[in-house]
Amino acid sequence: MTDTTPLAESASELHITAPPAMQTPSGKPDPEDSKAPTKSALKKAKKAQEAQEKKEAKSKELAEQQKREDNQRLAALEEAKKIVIEEDSSLPKAVRIKLDETDSKIVKLRSGVSEKDVDYSEGRGTRVRVMGRVLHLRSQKETTFITLRDGYGKLQCVLTGDLAKSYDVQTLTLETSMSICGEMWEVPPGYRAPGNRELHADYFKIIGKAVGDKDAVSTRAAPDADPQTQLDNRHLFLRGDKLSGIMKTRAAVLRAIRNVYYELRCSEITPPCMVQTQVEGGSTLFELKYFGEKAYLTQSSQLYLETATPSLGDVYCISPSFRAEKSLTRRHLSEYTHVEAELDFISFEDLLDHLELFICRVIELAMQDPKIAAVVEDLNPGFKPPERPFKRMRYGEAIQWLKENDVRDHEGKLHDFGVDIEEAAERKMTDDIGRPIFLTHFPVEVKAFYMQKDGSDPRKGGLQGTESVDCLMPGVGEIVGGSMRMMDYTELMDAYKHAGLDPAPYYWYTDQRRLVCPQYVYAALAK
């Protein structure tokens, strides 16, 4: 505890205990240690004592002030509990709307000024009922401004009089869900609010009250939280503008994908997620027991899609895929949404043309929604849809470009023909070229067993090219992969053997080369 005893007024009144005198080599006390404190030292000690006393007095004053304010707030809250909020049955029936409703036939905005905060006489604003969660909250004199959010939009609500003084409003917390009725107004000139409109409330009801203080959403989901905290509290961070904007854009893209496939007369099917075969390599399989038998979470549904083309024509699916890859990169996800298609009776050039059309059309449809276009501009300022035609580049040409431009792998080595080009090198090449690239004809050794070999390639074995393609987009990297299917039965059996796969579990896939007349080719699109 700090000693608050006043300093003596003079040096003679000070009682200072000095440390034991230091001994000289001769055994006598050091004369320097026997000196009395200097005047400057005494003056400095006195100032320090006075500063400490002022600090403690200030702290005491602040504590007393805080106590008075707390008592006043408690008294005000007790008074606020006496206020009863009831809906006036004489008012017009409220129209239930979402917060983004702007149709003038449904909602009429009041403008100008009035002596009354709420006035539903002829020519005034529409009385509406809205529901949402509190996004922003501020009080100004006897007025409380609440911004609600409902997933569709945001709306500022103005509460005055008893509404603002009520206990529920005085103790309101962010993310509390509530219903508010009132008159729709234009925002006065010189002021701003979402959509340039606001609701002047005449009634409200708390639906569910959120906790506050240290457990509040704004505390647990702070914008500057570290990445691990963000991942652990993803359910809370999804309420933010950025992540919710990403989710809305994702939904718009999936909707556009389905619309494009509908335009192209592709049928959507739902293949299984639990399978007994691998597609992209055994090292990335999630294994599980299925009633005593070995099974896996699917890596890809493309082989299953093939079985549907003879009866349905071109088909596609939007399903989850799983990869057991222990890599913390944006290209390695344990689970992701996989868009795949299987096209019947096409050539490799047809496949490239289809991919180009598909990509550009999906972006076109998604960006037709002005709200989505605004979100995309906010997330990726200056975004421009890709221009057609995309550049065609063979794998061998890419290897040559990387060598000529001295783009090396993570070990500092130049890329040689036959290696799988790393993501950083692909992105460097794509960004430097500055346009979408169809990178084609990868060697057999770096692609899946079922891909059709390039008959025009004189190389044999693992270095022979395949009719395969990756679409590389500037600023992003690979967004689509596809290939033609191996059609010959004998060649497919050799591919099983080369990949170290037992053909038995693939009987249903092998049947596509034996029981179904193989006079057509397949292609897979993976996004």
C-alpha cells in the first residue's frame, strides 16, 4: 500500500534510514556514504509525494462520480421499467416488408417536416412492420437510432418519446432481434442512412435479447481477431458484411451455373458421396467403414456422371468432394463444393469451346444482379469479366515459357518436361501474359488414369500427352480442369494396372467400355 504520510517541512524533520555504510579496504566507513540527502533530492521526493496524493484524490473523485452515475442509471432504469409499450390499435394496419423493399407501390415514403413524429393522415408515409437484428445502436438526447439487418438489407429506425426511454431500449444490445412498426420517411437533406430512408417507430417488440459486455458478438467476432479466432467463430463472423457478401455472391454464381446448364440442356443429377473407388489418387482418400466394408468419401463424381449420359445426354452435378490433403494452402481443401459435368459426343476442341462459353456466361448472368455486382466491386475493385477468346497453350509451350523467363520451382530449379507445374509458377505465367489460358496436353504421369492419350504425340509412356486442360485465370490461377475420357477397353485395363488399381471395384465404370457402345467421347469439368 502507498504511504500517504505528508513529507516533513524541513530537512531537520525528515527521518531517513540510510543503508549500512560501505567499508573501505582499510576497514573504515566510506566518507561518501555518511553525507546527508541533498536539497534537490528532498525537493524531488516532496514533489513525488504531492503528485501521488493528487493522483489518489483524482481516482477517489472519479470513483465517486462513477458511483453517482451508476446510481442515477439504476434509478433511471427503475423508472424505465414503469413504461409500458403497447401498439395503438387505431393506427393503420402495418404492412410486413423485408428491409430491402423499395417498391413504391408497396412502400410510400413521407417527406418534408411535421409537428408529429408519426402521422398517418392522407398523403403520409406507409406504416410498415419490419423484423431484424440490431446492427448499429446510438442514442442522442431523447432519440435512439437503431439500424436493423435481416439478411436482405438494412434500415435505420428512429425511436423517440417513451419508446426511447423504455427499459428494453435503454438496455438494448447488438444482435438483439426485434420487430418495429412505424412510418417510412425519406432521410432529411444533409443526413445519411441505408437506402436514404428511415422508419419513425410507433411500436416495437423484443423477439430475442442478445448478451452484451464480454460475451457480445462485437467482442467475440472483433474485426482485428487473429485467423484462428476467426475460424473458431466462423458462425459469428458470417454476420459481417464481407463474409455475408461472399456467401451471397457464391449463391448467385451457383444460381447462374444452374441457369447456364439449363440453357445448354444439361440435366442435374445427385451422385453418391460414399463410394468404394478412388478417382484422383489413393493418398487423398478419407476412408471409413461402411457396414463392415471399406468405403471412402468421394474425391469426384465425374466417373459416376458417365453412367447417366447414355440415357440423359449431357449431365452435371453440384456436390461436395473430399480430399485428405494435409496442406494449408488455398488450393487444398478437405471439403469443397464441386461442380462437374459430363458431355456426350464432343471433341477436345468442342470441350475448350464449351468451357469458354460456360465460364463467360456464368459470370455474365451473376453480374446482371446489381446487388451482386456491387458486392463484387467492393470485394474485388475494378473487376472485369474475362474477354474471349482464351489463349490456348500446350503444356510443352508452358515449360518453355517458364525456362525462357527463368521462373523456377520452390527448390530453385528450372521446370523440366514431365513435372507438375507448381501453382506459383502457373500464376506468374498467367499474370504476366495477362489473359485467361487453356493449358492443355499434360503428360500421362501428372494426370488421372482415365484421361485419353493424345494420339498425335510421338512420345510414349509417361511423357505422352493427354487430352486434358486446366483453365488459368489472371489474379486467381486454376479455376477449371477437364479432359477427354479413355474409350478403349484394353487401354483402360492397362491404365488400371499402371496406376496400381484393382479393376474389380470399378466394374460399373469398365462396363461403360464393354456393354455400352463406345462410339462417343466424354469430358469432365471440375470447378
